[in-house]
Amino acid sequence: MPSCTAPLKAFLEGGGLHVFLFSHKNLMGANHPDTLFGSNPASNAEAQNAYMKSASENGVRYHFWGHGHNHLRSLVSSPDGISRLQNIIPSSNSYKFYIPKKPFIDES
């Protein structure tokens, strides 16, 4: 994330109020063990620390992702315990996990 530091700093110094991060994979989730940094939440602690430190130092407070298909909001701390980010998974509108079963509520 070092390449983002200067643009984020310029944005915030120019009066920008909010900075959000988006990715497909999560920082830590409930539905899948894999994360943005590897196959489980303990993967690549050094990269997690650097990512979260850079995000925190540059005004980022929220990380949105969609891999989990379930609503979840959590405060995730970096492995070294220095930085924190809100990890937000918006609920899915995908049909593949949420096909209504019969009888439908309004038919029962």
C-alpha cells in the first residue's frame, strides 16, 4: 500500500473526509477462513501489520469486502495490536445461497 500513501495524504489535506478500502477478500471473516493475506487469519502477519498501519495512518477506517455473502461488521486489530480497521461485509443479494423455499411466507 505504500504507493497509496501520497494520494491519500493529499486527499485528506485537501478536505477529503472519508477514505474506504474495498476488496473481494476479507481481513477476517465468519464464513470463509481465507483472507486478503492468505489461507487463514494468521497468514502473513508482517503484510497485515504494514497494510493496517498504512491504512490507519492515512485516515482509512473501513474495509469493505464481499467474499462472505453474510452481513458482518467487526473491529479487526493488526497482529501486532497497533492498528485497527472496521471490517464490513455487506449482505449478498446473490441467488446462489438464498433461494426462497416453498411455501413462501406469504403463502403459509
